[in-house]
Amino acid sequence: MKYKENCQQLSGGEKQIVNIVRMLSADTPICIMDEPFSAMDVNTTEILQNTLMEMKDKTIIMVTHKLSQEQLEQFDEVILMKSGKVVQSGAYGDISKTSEFRKLQTIS
């Protein structure tokens, strides 16, 4: 079975899973992900996020709008952006205490 032949039959979340697996299996030290869990159910999202956090041999850059506090705490660095500009960066524990973070948190 070839990927291109059967991809049309997959749901949006299943296509995302296939793309994540393909990306992670590539021999590259950096993975860039843009809203990787947007079409996935909560359980699948949690499993994949936990798997990603266990990968110590790759740098993962993830752009997302929906992560819980528990998930954000797992990242080495969190970069907060507003209107395309970086407004905060650092460990979640540090930036979560700032007024800018609280303002952006209420918007989303």
C-alpha cells in the first residue's frame, strides 16, 4: 500500500499522524510543526505530545494555539508571540507569571 494511494481515505487527524511519523522518522535533528494536533482527538493528541517530549535527539519547534499548562511546562523554552512579534520567551514557569502572558492567555 502506497501513502499517496490511500491518503485520500484518511481523516484529517489520521493524515496528521502519518505526517508526524514521516517527519520524525526522517534523519534530521530539527522538526518544525505547525498546529500538528488541530484535527486530532484529545487522547491521540496527548499520546503524540508525550511521545514528542520523550525525543531527546531532536529539536522540536511547535507552533500551536492550544497547549495546557502541564504541556507547556515540558518545553525547554516557550516563545509567546503577538501580531507576529515575540513578546516573551523563556521557561514556562518564568513567563507564566508576567502580565503580558496573562493578557494573551485571556485572549485565546
